[in-house]
Amino acid sequence: MKKKHIFITIEGGEGSGKTTQSLSLKKFFEQKKYEVLLTREPGGTVLAEAIRRILLNPDLHLMPLSELFLYEAARAQHMEEFVIPSLKSGKVVICDRFTDATVAYQGYGRKLSVELINKLNFAASFGISPTLTIYLDIAPFKGLTKAKKLNKESYGADGDRMERESIRFHNNVRKGYLSQAKKYPKRIKVVKTQKTPKETQDLIREIIGTALYV
């Protein structure tokens, strides 16, 4: 049974393998003859990608509230330009990070008001929630080590602006994600990252089959 609208978000901390799993999930749906939009936040559109470069630039110092508004601005543009039209046309939309990331990073990480973040998330997403969210859970220290190795060429040994935050910050981000999963258990499914990407993908596909009947 195919659902008319399928909007899947892939969440996780640094180095959790979101990009790899998003690509694998795209192939999975395409093999089942779905049209798929694979995108990311912040990003997707020309404006949102420009904002992404600002947000990840390790040479810039952003106030937490400024950072939050930039994420929401990128989201609003992304939703109106790409995500909403794709959903309306019947495509499966897979997005690497979405509103749960804002709660985890800017709420639990930056200590901004989660109530404020929820209001801004609702406005910037036009009230649209994911059909299903996969949260890839990894120990922050392990994930950061992996992420910094991958981004060494682009941002140096210390990683991008977010990767340079303290381990305490990233532990708080993980707490935020787990709190969201506890709050929305029907939508958010926690997947512990396995030894290999294939093992993790198998767990995700099992969840997809059960939750979405695909």
C-alpha cells in the first residue's frame, strides 16, 4: 500500500552517518518505483545553501539567536521552493535534518527557549511534520571523531563550526534528540548506529516497512 505523501527526515549528531543512510534510503525507494527528492537542511535551495556556508564557517561567531533565525530562514525558503511542491506532486521527500535538529542543537545545545523554537519551526515549516523520522544514535565523542576526519580537507583538523563545539554541547544535543524521541514515539524511531552502514540500513528498512508499508 503506497501512502500519498511520504516525508522522511533523517536526524543525528555529528558523524552519525546521515548522508550515507539518506542516499541508501533514496535508492531503496527508487527500486520500488517511487520518485524521490533527497535534500538537506540547511540547504537545498541557492539561498539556503548560502546560509549553510555561513552557519558552518568556523571563522564566524554567531549569537545563538542569530543562528536560530538563520536556520529558520533557510527552512522557510527550502520548504516553499522544494519540499512542499515535491510532496504535492507525490514524490517521496527524504531530508537530512529538519525541525528536530533545531530543538536539539539550538534548544538543548544553545539553551534557547524550546517553546520559541517550536513556534518558529511551525511557522518556517508551514505546519508540515514528517511522516517518519529516523534518529541515528551514536556516542558524541565517537561521532565527532569520524566527522572531523571526513571534514578535515574542507575545515581543517578541528572540523566545521558545529564540530568545534565542546563535548558537553554535543552530549546536550543527544539529550535533546532522545527527549524528542520520547515525546513523539510514533513519529521518531531511534536506530543505534551499527558496526557497518549496511547493518544500520537494514534496521532502517525494517522500520520503513513496518511504519509505511513499503
